[in-house]
Amino acid sequence: MFDRPLKILVVSSEAVPFAKVGGLADVAGSLPKALAIGIEEQGNDVRLVLPLYKHIEGTEYLTDFPVPLAGELRTCILRKGRLDAHHKGKTESVPVYFTGNYNYFFREGIYAFPDDAQRFAFFCYAVLEMLPRLGWQPDVIHCNDWQTGPIPLLLKTQYKSNPFYKRTATVFTIHNLQYQGNFPPETLELFNLDKDYFVPELLEFYGTFSFMKAGILYADVINTVSQTYAKEIQTPAMGEKLDGVLRMRSKDVHGIINGINYHEFNPATDPRIHRNYDLNSIEEKMENKFALQKEMGLPFKDVPVLGIVSRLVAQKGFDLIDEIADELMHLDIQLAVLGTGDHYYEQVFEKLRQTYPKKVGVVIGFNAILAQRIYAGADIFLMPSRFEPCGLGQLIAMRYGTIPIVRATGGLADTVTEFSPTTVSGNGFVFTEYNSRELYAAIARALKLFRDNPEMWQRLVKKAMSIDFSWARSAVEYIQLYRDAIRKNEAALRTA
């Protein structure tokens, strides 16, 4: 069955460099390139599709066609672009399709509109109407987050008798279970489904129609972005009321850690940082610290610099930092913070900067260049998250030799383990219980090693930089996941 490359369609509501709100965009923009480059030089036919938002430019018109929605036909304008993947001197181009409709997507912003149910229902239908017109039949449609959840549902219902899709399997990836796409009951009408589907055993979810639940119920295989998060979301504590549905499908729920782009995030070549360095020139990292201190308005001192690059929201554990902030400021450290989010947490860090101007530098906002300079210039990276499906910050930090301090949850638990000077095992510092005293203790352990044993600290830095968190590693696991989905779909066909 698998003596040939796979044909894979990745469906996402956002993807770098075309549209970005969160980490989903990084995954959807990077994974297709890794899959196209292939494993053992055998590339796959990978394509990406996303909505044509107003700000997206430089695309090529392909065609237009009608899309059924709530018993009416709406027009989809199909345009095309590409993603270029570079590997060993070769360039592979990933085709990117954009499904456009003026009424739904020609507006400022991406999400949080009153008609999001209609907008993304149109997107799901447009994807399935697009493929036969392209004459391209995927082995797998890889759906991402709630915006694409209805695609597996449609394939198992309205498109079930369409021979074009008979052998197309589906994978549904949950990037963050908190965001579910729950809409009023009348949303059922968008998909021309009768009321028999609006029951708790199927699409009804506490009085709403849930796009997320549709993906979980009807996809051949489900995965999320770390092994630990895949287990956590099957518990009442972290299942966001969908834990029962996920437990029902537990045999089909998998976890694959996200990767990072090793070409973009490379301290040896990164043009955004002050001084490039690698495993053989780690001493140059110090120059990045001094440059960061200058940029953040901090005194020029060889003290441990703790970095934060994050959305400033409750999920990220900043209430813990707030509780111990004054105590931390009595230590001989500096803190460099970049982020934007909830006004409350923005004010927490602004107040800290005003109170301790010689110890704390804060920039509220998003600045990709400064983010890289914090990754390269800090000694320690703080991620005390309440929950974290995967997390990219800790992966980027380690790539730049900046040691993470994390809470053992989700992808943080799967990528960071406690460092032991005795066995020289582990790659960071970890605390388990969600409380500020445990966070403080983890920071204290890191600072003690940094100050008391510089040689061992350098070994830890080299070890963190040497770990492979590239997309090439994750792509191998995704190929296996796609094959599992194809097998499951084939088995269902045999018993139908």
C-alpha cells in the first residue's frame, strides 16, 4: 500500500507566511515543507489550503466554482501560491491554494466575527469542492483545529457516496482544545443535516453545534501536539468537557511534538541576533547578552538574564511569577520580557519594570527580531505554563543554548527534563505542582548551577543545543500517522 510517496492535503485557517494568529500558523507553514522534502529522499506530494484573507497578496487566479451552503450556492474564487522548502541545495515548492469569497474573507482580521460559523463552513465545503476540479485526489486530508472540524463529518455524510473521496482518509489535529468553535443549534442547517444529528451522542455539545467535536467524532485518526497533552485532554481536569468523547476514541488519539524550522532558528546563521555562534563558539553567546541588556535598557553586567517571549495570558503561568516577583528581584538577576495579551498581565510586568528599572526590561507588543535576541541573549528561559499543548518557546530557546525552566505539563513535559549534574542527564529545570514556591525552587536550582559550576552549565548549554527538535523528526511520525489513517479507512471500506 505504501510503496509510493503519499498525496497529502494540509487544511488550515492560518499558515506562515500568509496568515498568523498563533502557533497553528507555524505548524501549518512548516510541516508541509518537511513532508515535501521527504524521508530518505522520497518526497511526498503535499499541498496546503487556507482561506484567501484580504491581506494576502501575490496569488495567481485558477478558477471559480459554486459552493453549497445552507441550501444555497456561494461562489468560491480559487487562487494559488507556493511555499518553498530548501534541503541539501535543492528547492521543493509546495502548492498553496486559497479559497476566496468576498463576503466571508475580504475583511480586516481572521477570527472573532459573528458569522464565523458560516465563514468556516464555507471554507470546509470549498476545500471538498475544489479537489475534484483540480483533478488531484489526496490519500489523506490533514485537518487542523476547529475551523476544519466539519471536513471529516462531511466526508462521512454528504460526500460518502462520492467515488472521488472513497479512499481519502482524514487526520484531525487538536492544537488547543480550549478553542472549539461552538455555535448555535441552527448551525446544523449550514451543513444540510437533519435534527437527528443534534444529539449528545453526535454533534450536540451543551446546546451548541461544535466544530471541534465534529472533527473528533468523524476523523479516522486524531492527534494533538504532544504525547502528554494527548493524555491530559482525556481527563476531566483538562478535557474542556470533551474528555468523554476523546476517551471514547482513545485508541485513535495520538501525540506528536511540533518541530521548529532549523533553517530559520539557527544561531550560527540568524541575521537577527547580534553575534552568531554554534556549539564550537558558545563563548560568543555572551556578546548577545550584552547587546540584549543595552537594547532592553538594563545595566551592563554579567549576571543571569531570565527571558520571557510569550502571549501574556493566564494560560502561561504569569500569576506565579507575579506572586514571587519581589522575592526574585532581591536576587542578582535581570529579567527581559517581550509579549502582548491580557491588559492585567501587561500591567504586572510594566509595574515590575517601573519598580525595578535596573533589573527588568519590558517590551509590550510583538517584535520578531527582539524575540530572537532574547532567545540568543538570555541565559534562562521561563515557561511556567498552567497548560501547554506543545510549546515552541522552549524548543527555540534550547536551539540557542538558553536553558528552559518549565512546568511539567503538555509538550513542556515531553521536551524538557530536570538536569542532574551527577549523571549529566536532562536539559532544563522542571517543577510539577502549579504553585509559585515550586517555580521559585526551580529558578533557584538553575541559578545555583549557573553560579557555582560554570563548566557544568556550559555542558548543559551544549546538550540543549544538540537535541534535534527539527520538523524532519516530526515529519517521520506524521507519515506513520497518515498511514495509520489510511489503513483505518481501508478497513472501514472492507467492512462496509
